[in-house]
Amino acid sequence: MADVGDIPGLPLARWPRNGVFPPGPGPEINDQTQLAQLIALGRTVAVFPESARAWLWAEHTAVPLTDAPPVVTHIAWPAHSRSRALAALVRTATRL
């Protein structure tokens, strides 16, 4: 994170939190397509988990970070759901 947090001319992208963008010089991002385009144009940088390599474009470069915080994934569903597909997803996610 120390290597990517302060790259001159290449600020970190900013995502809204509770509808408000945090302060900073980076572009305000609303979706992954917009982010991918701005990265490809050399306008911003972002930090993703290694699993995101699958959607990187040829114009993107991935550099491993050793000091990035761990990624936590949450899954939530309606308590009243009886979907078999959802149940299978939850079983798979908890197994992984």
C-alpha cells in the first residue's frame, strides 16, 4: 500500500460510502467498468484482491502488494429465502 498510495499523478480511485465520496484527489468511481477504463487510460490506480486478475484488461498491470490489508467477503440473504440455488451458493462459500 505504501508503494501505491502516493504515486505522483496517479491518485487512488474513490468509491462512495453511504452515498458520499471520501475526500481526495482521485476520480469518483461508481462501477467497475468506469474504474477499468480510467485505469487503462492511466488516470487512476486501484487495489484489488488477487482473485480480480481474471477481469483485468491487457492495458492493466498487476503488481503484488505485501502490505495490503486482508480482504473479507460477506454474503447475506433474506432470512425467509428457500432458494435451492442460494443454499448451494452459501454451502460453497462457507466451504471455501
